[in-house]
Amino acid sequence: MGKLIGLISDSHSYIDEAVLRHLEDVDEIWHAGDIGELNVIEQLPKGKQLRVVTGNIDDSSAQAEFPEEQLFEVEGVRVLMIHIGGKPPRYAKGIKSRIQQTAPKLFVCGHSHILKVEFDQASNVLYMNPGAIGIQGFHQVRTLLKFELAEGQIKNLRVVELGKRAQARMKQ
């Protein structure tokens, strides 16, 4: 049957009903850093497996609760998640060697606020950056990713557009 994953990043202390509604049906929620206020995590739908890393804006309370990096396996898919990862082929400093050391099938990061999914043949890894769900930053559209993990495969990837950042800011 597999697991349905909701992948978010760069909330910067902001979460709204649009995000929460799209995370209701998932089995696991992954947050790729720059959480901001920890109440963002507290507002996520209950009863889900959470996998969270901290980012460069996260303070000591977030750092005390969540690591900078996670390496884990779900449904036979090895995953490496860190906030600042760069993008293929120009990964952030140390990331390419970390990918080589850990051999994930899926590499997840955030930070850029730019949604990008790409298979990196040189590193033999699927790269995913879900963009940003928050309203801080230069991104135009808030985004998240949903996908399934089953029997060692990544399937049914969907991009969820949450609307324009400026519209969400006006609702605050």
C-alpha cells in the first residue's frame, strides 16, 4: 500500500488552512527547515509521522527539538534531508560528498524557496525541493509536494500550488 508523504519547507512562522487541508490525508509530514516559530509544527495535523530538520533561521528552541539533518528509510526508500542543499549539479558545500557517503535514493532540501524536482544522474539521486509554504521571501507562489513511497519506489508526485504569496500576506 505504501505511504503518502506531504513535503513542506520554509514556513518562516507561517502556516494556514490551505497547507493544513492538503496535509490531512498524508501518512507522514516532512518539513525541510526554516520552521520559524515552533507553533507551526504544533498546528500540523495530529497522528502523522513527523520528520523535521532545522534551517538557518531556526533558533535554539527549534535546534533543541529537531536536528539539522535526517537520514532515514521509508518503504524501502533511503532519504537524506537537510535545509541548505543547493541544487544539482551545484550542491551546497559538503552536500555532494554527504550524498556519496549516505547513498540516498531521495535527497530533500529547502532554503531556496524555489520548487524543483530533478533526477541527478551524476549522484544517482532524486532531488526534491518543495519551495516555500510561508510568506517571507521572494517566491511568487507558495508550494508543497505530495508523493507516495511504496516498495522502494517514489510514485505519483504532485505539486500543490497554495496561491500567491502576496495574497496570503494580505490575509494576515
